[in-house]
Amino acid sequence: MSREVPLIDLSRMEPIVAKTVAAAIERVRHSGRYLLGSELATFEAAFAAWCGTDHCVGVANGTDALELALRALDCGSGDVVATVANAGIYATVAILAVGATPLYVDIDADCMTMSAAALEAAMSPAVKVVIATHLYGRLADLDALAAAAPGVALIEDCAQAHGAMRDHVRAGAFGAIGCFSFYPTKNLGAMGDAGALTTDDPDLAATLRALRSYGWSKRFVATRSGGRNSRLDEMQAAVLSAKLPYVEGWNARRREIAAIYEQTLSGLNLQLPNTGTVSHVVHLYVVRAGNRDDLAARLRAAGIGCEVHYPVPDYRQPAVVAALGALAPLAETERAVAEVLTLPCHPWMSDDEVTQVATAVRASLNANEG
């Protein structure tokens, strides 16, 4: 009998990083400094250098990163922020938190990131910021998006794209600000919630550092409005520093697994992602199937972990409808949320497990067609 294949299993990573993570935790434990100390400064410098930016500002989580980025760009009530609706509700939560209004832009049919043509058609003088989400590990077409919204600040949502690269430029180094989540399942994950922002602009970096600590310019003196308590603590920073050297290898293994899927699943009634370049770090391996729900049910019955990322467009989320009213659906977005299915793909899978998943997918599709 075949073993079950989970969507992800972080316990397999632990033996690989155990010594370096344990040493990092011990450093913090013995330091007596748990916030805004040397571990944070070390990680911020290392992550900025890795991303190719001048500055990194550690914060509590990726959603806070998006919100603080908007605040740093003076985005608030009366402003409009262009974003997509197929990437979870994270950007929308941040937009509404600052009092701005989301403008949902349709996606490209192939890559499922924001369509530059759709953005250009939706643009108006009210749009102050564009949030470009690098979805599933794939870089959005930032050059095309910038051309479609000239003069408009661009925030990169890099939560699923640690290390993705195009023309030797990494995610987080294209826009005015890059926003990262280090949720444990990310390509670089903490041991809990954690996040960061990257930028080349020293003034934005200074603003972000103030905003993450109550808006303080100095201790107990708040000079910037919109500040909050959102700091990447020393323990998480030390753990992230310990894991950062592994990410390149892990990303390479993700692409290896994706290549096996590409070879073994080609020719089926299934749309496969294009993961063959360094612009895709395969945070999630997402296929598209017209019979998605049936396929998912058959895979789960066969012991294969799978998930839908994401089943409900932001503009159909009940909380968003309550805040904004009913909004018109977007054609490509609706098609994508009805078809996407995530298959297991993490660096600690064996080739046998990848083959087991592919075999189950092929059998499930053949059974459905039969």
C-alpha cells in the first residue's frame, strides 16, 4: 500500500537545519535581548544583500508589511490601489486597513498574475499605488505593469517568490517597496509569523522603521501617524538567518520536482505551469483542471494532499462585499479560481513521492474521462 503524500511536511526540514537553528536560538536565549537587537540587524543586512536592495526592514508578518508599505507611500482615505483578486485576501486586508479602496484588475490567462493590458484599461488618476503579486512563485511582469501605470508607485507582494529572478534582478528589488512573508511554509519560513520590506529608498526605509514602532522618531516620541507595533523579533530573525543559506538549493529542488511533473503529466487534460526558469521558484505547484473538484476528491481518496489556492475572489469575500458592495466579476479571475489545484511540491519530497503523485493524477483524470 502506498504511503500518503502530504501537501507539505515541514518536519522533514528540521533535521537539515537543526544544528544551525538550535545555535541561533541559543544565541538569542543567552543574549537577553529579544527585540530590535543584533540578530535583527544581521538578518536585515543579509536579506537586503540577497535581494539586491539597499535596505530591509523586519516586521511581524507579511500582511503588516503590505499595510506599512501603503502607509509609507501616504496611501489612505480617498486613494485607490490596483490589485488582483485571485491571490487570497491579504492585499485587500491591507488596502482596507489604511482606508483606501481596492481596484481589482483581471489576470493574465496563462500566468495568473496581473494583466498589464487589464491594468492599463482600468487606470485612472485616482490610482495611487499598484500592488503586483508574484503568485505561486512566479514573477509578475513588472516592466509591463510599470508601463501600464506610468508614475504610479509599485509595491511588490513577494510573499510567494523568495529568490525569484528576472534579468539578474530578484523579487523585492523591482518596485518602490517589496513585501515579504516568512510564514513557516514559505520558501524562506520562520518558526511562526514574520515579515519584511525591502527598498532602495533611504527615506522610505526610515519611514518604515518608524511605522513598525509606533511611529517613533525616538523612544516615546511619535512623529509619524499610522504607526503600530509590528517588529520582527530576535528569535525569528536568528532562525531566518540560519535558514537563508539553504533557500537557493531548496528553490532548485522545487524546480526539479516541477520538471518531473512536467514530464510525467504532459499530454493530459490539464494545464501545467511554466516553471522552467529562475523567474519561478515554485512556492506552489498549481495546475488547472476543468474538473478540478472531482480531481481533488479522487486525489485525496488516494492519499495525495492537495489544496485550492485560492477558491474565492477577493471581491466575492463576504467581508469585502459588506464593505464595498457587489462588484462586477472578472472573467479570467473567475476561470482561474474554478480550475486551480495545488499539488505537493516541497524540497524534501522524494522522487518516488513525486512519481506517486503524478501516477495518482493520471489515474484520476483517466477515471473521470472513462
